[in-house]
Amino acid sequence: MPENPLTEEVLDAREEAYLRPAAKPTVDSRKFFLSSLLLVLALFPVLQIVSGQFNYWLHMLLFTFMNITMAASWNIIGGYTGYISLGHNVFSGMGGYVAGALLVFYGLSPFLTAPLAGAFAFLLGLLVGLITLRTRGSAFIIATIALVLLAKLGLDNLELLGGTNGVSLPLPPLPARVVKLPFYYGMLLTAVGAVYTSYRIRHSKFGLGLRAIAQDETKAEVAGIPTSQYKILAFAISAFFPGMAGALWAYYLTYLRPTIYFAVLGAAEVVLMTLLGGRGTVSGPVLGAALLVILNEFFVAKFGSTELNIAGTGLLMLLVLLFFPDGIVGTLRERRKLPRFLDWG
Amino acid sequence: MIQLVQVLLLGLMLGGVYALMASGLTLIFGVMRIVNIAHAAFILFAAYLAFWAFKIYHIDPMVSVLFTMPLMFFLGMGIYKLVFPRIGESRQFTSMTVLLTFSLALIVEGVMGFLYSGIYRSANPPYTTRALLLGPFYLPAAQLYATLLSLILLGVLFLFLRFTRTGRAIRATMQNRTAAQIVGVDVERISTLAFGIGMALAGASGSLVSFLFTFFPAKHWQWIGTLLALIVLGGMGSLSGSVVGAFLLAVVAAYLGHFYGPTWSPITFYLALFLILLIRPQGLFGKKLEA
């Protein structure tokens, strides 16, 4: 019988299923947790409509959704497939620019054009993947860094969209009390879409192929997995939701500016979130994104320095890589202590 | 016509410095298969050392090579010992090492930003404003000296790799790590040493960068983009390839800057990178890009 790392996984899963108690609990704690979480998040803006005191919380949640979208998407290529993208914010940045340009020149609302921005990011990912993912190893990583630098350089010199100064975008004509709400729901939907896509991929034949590539690409290829196509598709999919989220985020920030949208720190934070939560797990990036947003807020409030923020991000990443490489969810699962409400597959 | 030759000369004079910067990166990749994303950050770190030595103690940046090189050599060996042995021969070696060096780059950038702020710096020894006349052409003294020093250092590196026992062991490890181990090369020691040498080359490059360019902490991202393009063009892990790639792209960038304005010249490197990956992923001299 051929040696295949995946058979072991199947056998393990079967064994686990045999050992499980026969009677099912009456309430599935995972379903309960997720549906109540979504319900609370969907109803939260009511507080703002009633009292008008919750703009800060709406902002923080929105920002968290944005980061969840980024981390969950990065995880598809960086976690499942094992190919590190060091410039994933190029897709959110380009999404923002596409939607922003459509707003400035044609007056089209980014709420309508966000999927278009996502599609643009998807195509960009496909193109870059076609060039860099035909080979294995480091070429891809190098290209992802170059892509951010290229995008920044190009947009810095694009006078049509303000060059280095960028352009400002008009806010939707809504009273201050509710202006954040469409952004909130748009970003929530995008984040749910990204996480659900990640979950579906993880439980598909495609996802199994991606994980096989991460384990051993040669063996995966011998087993008949079309590795190149899988890798390229995974990268393109991982670009879609960031493109969409970027469109909403740019509209929300009300400006386009290359230095902010194509900063390497942005890309680094996405990587750190996924590593912290657990690379290659479904719930890990969500948990990591939420944790890092809280941590960052605390850190900035306490020290307020962006330079230290960069060093802190790097140091935390180094420590996680050296001493905690499986992340929170990965480590808990390894020790079989992962609470069921976080076990999303 | 005269102007075109002049641009060629200017490009060639930067090429030597680019080659020196890329050589350390190539050596580290060649021996250990580590893409050192932090290489440019360490170059900038050394550039700050040279800058302050010039500013405070009036040490000529060309002379500061004498201390930036040994300092970075030991720093490099220390970092290698501290960070890399832990990951060993894991399957995810490429992604792990890239993430590790990426986090090192962030740490170095953050520390530099904290210590030196984002102010644009550049050392200005007297020769930065001088130029030598060669017939109808003029050669800026700073670039000329920097490239000459780079070529000397590269020559020493070449002789070291060619004619010493350790150098031969390094080349053997670059060619085939397992085979080198079988014939008795202490691969771990050689790796530590090579990382140190690569970092020493970064130190020397930093001394030269300190008076050739204006720099600030976040500038290293732009530099690492440039350097990665050079070593991909040369064929990753091929030292002679990276030198040829450096001169080639420096000249192309000089012409592009001449015709379309200096803001566009960095685009040479990124476009070249994608073109090479598209047409000839193994680079000019290299084997297939695998790690």
C-alpha cells in the first residue's frame, strides 16, 4: 500500500469517531455559539441607533471584521497550502483603489462595486499566481513583496489618482448617528463570506489537495493532484475577499493613499494574526485577528508609538514562530483541549 | 551619444555596490536556502552605524568598513545560533525561514525607527561633492570609490571561496548540502560562518550606502525588493550570477531613470523580477528555483 500522509489522517478521524460517546449532546455547542455570536453582532447596531454612544465600538468591530477577512483569506494560501504571501494587503489596497476610482470618476457607490473590486483582486491574484506559482519554493514569496512595492510605486506616480497625496472620497450622505451602519454590515458580510469560504475549502477535496501540497508537494503531485492549478486557484481565492473588504475600507476611511494602503506593516499584521491564532485552522485566524486588534488597541493607547509597534509586531511574530508555531487553536487541538465551540474543522 | 555613455558609466558605478549588497544575500541563500528578507534591514542598520560614526567621531564612511564588517559578522553568527537551529530540517523550512527573517526585518526596522526617527539621513564626506573628469565624461568620486571598494571586497570573497579550505567547504555546501556532509564537512559550522560572512558583506554595503543614498528606517523594503530582483536574475545561489545581474539591472535602471525620470527607475527591478520569473525562472546562471 502506498505511503500517504492523508490515509493516516483518515484513520485517525475514524478512530476518533469510534471512541466518541454514542449519545449526541442535545445542543450542539458550536452551532449555538456561532449563531448567537452572529445574532449579537447583527443586532449590536440597534444600541447605536437608540443611544448614539457606540460609534467607537462600531469602529472597533468593523476594524476587527476587516482583519478577520484578511487573516482568514491569507490562511487559504499561507496556512492550508503553505505558501507564504508577504504582501497580502496589495489586494485590499487595489480593491480600495478600484472602488475609489469608480466612485470618483463615475459616482458608483463602493457598496455596489465592492464585489467588482473583489473580482479585480481575484484576477490580479490569478495573474501573479500564473507567473510565480508554476515553480516551487521561494519565487512566490519574493514576488509577493515585489508586488506591493510595484503597486505603491505605480500609484505614487499615477497623477490621475493624486499620486503620493492620493484623493479623498465623499462619505455617503447619512446622519452621523447611522453613517457607520452600512459599513458595519458590509464588512460583517464580507468577513462571514471569507470565513465560510475558508471553512468550505477546508472540507473539500480541493482543500485536502492544498493541505497535501503543504505537507509534501512532490508526493502530492505523484498522487495526481494538479498542484500548479490548485496553488494558483488558492492564491486567487485568497485575494477575492481582501479586495472586497479593501473597497469598503477605503470608502470608510474616505481617502486613497499609497503609503497607507501598501505599507508592509499591514501585510505583517495579517501574517501575525494567522500565526497567533493557528495557521491552517478555520477558527484560528478569526481568533488571532480579534486578539491582535485588542492587543494593538491596548498597546497604542499605552505607548502610542508606531515605531515600537513595528518592532513589537516583529518580536511577537518571532516568538510565536519559535515557541508557539501551531498557534492557539493548533496547540489546543494537538493537546485535545480545543473547546468545541472553537472547533470549526 | 556622449550622454548615453555617461549614463552607462553612472549605471556601472552603482552596479558594483549593488553586487556587494546582493552577494551577502546570495551567499546566505546558497549555503542555507534561507531567503533573508532582513538583509536590507541589516544593511541599513550598518548604514546608521557608519552615519553616526561619521557625524560624531568624523570617521570616514569608507574607513568605517573596518568596524561595520566585524560587528555585523559576529551579530550575524549570534542571530543564526539563536534563531535558526531550532527549526532544523522541517518540511516547512522555506516558509519558516522566510517568516523568521521577515520578523527580524520588522524588529530591526522598528528599533531603527525608535532610535533614529524617520528623518532622511546621508553622510557627506568631502568626496560626495567631487567628481573626476575622464575626457568628456565625469565620474562622481563617491560612486567611483564605493564601486572600487565593492569590487575589492568581492575579489577578496572570491579568492577566499576559491583557495581556502573553509571557502571550499562553503562552496561544497552550496552545491550539495548532503554530499558535503557525507565527505566530512561540518555543515552546521559552515552555515553559521556563511551567515556571518553574508552579514559582514551587509555591513560593508551599509558603510557605502551611508554616503551614496539618503535613507530612513522603512527604506529597506525598497532595497530588499531591488536585491531580490538581482539575485533572481542571476539565478538564486549563484554568486557570479548575482554580480552580473547587479551590473545589468543597475545600467538598465540608469537608462530608464534618464529617459523617464528618476522616480520610475526602481520599477526596473520589479518588472525585471516578474519578467524573469515568467520567461526563465532559473535566472541567468542558476539551477531551478527550488528550496
